[in-house]
Amino acid sequence: MTVTPSGSRTVYDETEPAMVALVASLRELMDATVLTRAGDDVLADVTAAVDAARATLAGADRDLLVDRMPWPEANKIVHGDRPHNPVMGPVNPLAPPVPLTIEPDGSIVSRLTMRPIHEGPPGGVHGGWVAAVFDQMLGVANIVSGVGAMTAELTIRYRKPTPIDVPLEIRARTDSVDGRRVRSSGEITANAVVTAEATGLFLLATPERMAEHRAHVEDNRDLS
């Protein structure tokens, strides 16, 4: 966490640089895969190379049925530090990723570029990815505001196509808190034009519900 001259706080991840570099290369590979028009011989060679790389990493795999991802530490959640998150995680190749800056007013902003693997309509971000980014951004905005909650409703207005390969700005903030009900909103802009807006209703989890969820996760682990 650093402080910029304007007073905004930028969220950084502390993941090992070697892993971040690997995932950055994987993102480029994934983009190249969906864009390529290479012939069968080239594709066969690349497939063999990818299989060899996978075999190299296989010995150090996590066992998903035994070694599940740990519950994130509270201070890391507040900082938006979720390295394996599929939307914002720097070590998840599906993620754009989504760097975050916490503004002085408590809202959050991200400046990012969505890539070819996120394409839905020609030249545009798939609507499901737009929804996923909003879900993440509104949720983190709530965490930053001290009211981290679970998504209950997410309403999105797709005003214009959100372009890929174009710098985007995404803003989100917590609008109100009424008991367990937290309401948030956000928008995506490209070249200063709003392409999508979102509002969300989030519910604060009670200690009993959190304990129930943890027990459910443990039960599933035991069944494996």
C-alpha cells in the first residue's frame, strides 16, 4: 500500500514476482490462442510445448480436494489483495487483472484494458465479464468502506459496447448501509463515455451464517 501525491492509495499485491511474470506470459499465450490463424503443424508444435510446460508444473500442483485455497486474511481483504481471484488476481491468467486505487473519499477506481480472451460481441467485452468486473468492484468498495457483504442482487445497464484493447476506467462506491443491507454502484467509461452502469444490493453475513458456510466447506472437504 502506497500513498500517491493526491492522497489516493494504490492497492498493490505482494505475490512473488516469478509467479506474476509466469501468469503475465500465460495471458499473452491465451490472447494469442484466440487470435491465431496458424496452421495445423504450428498448432501441433505449440500444443506439445504447452503439454511439456504443464508436465513441468504438475509435480507442484495443489490438491483441490485437500489443499483448498485458505481463507484470506482480513487485512488482505481490506486491501483488495486477492492474488488468485479470477477478476482481479495478478496470478490468475483469466484476470485482466484489475489494479485498484482507493480514493480519498473511500470510493475505488481501476484503470485497465480488457483483452481478446474477454471478447463477446466483435470488438467488445462479453457482457458476463462486464458483470463479473462490476460484482468484484462493488464488493471491494464495500470492503474498503468496512461493510464487506455478499452479493444479493446485481443490476447492470449496458449503455454501449465496452471495448477490448482500449483503456477503461471503472469506479465504484458504497452508497448506503441500512442494517444488513448495503447498496453500491459503479460505472465503466471508455474515452470518457459511460459504457455500462451497475447497482448492487449486498447483505452483511451474520457470524452464524459465516460459521455455517465454513462448516459446509469443511464437510465437502471431508466427503472428498
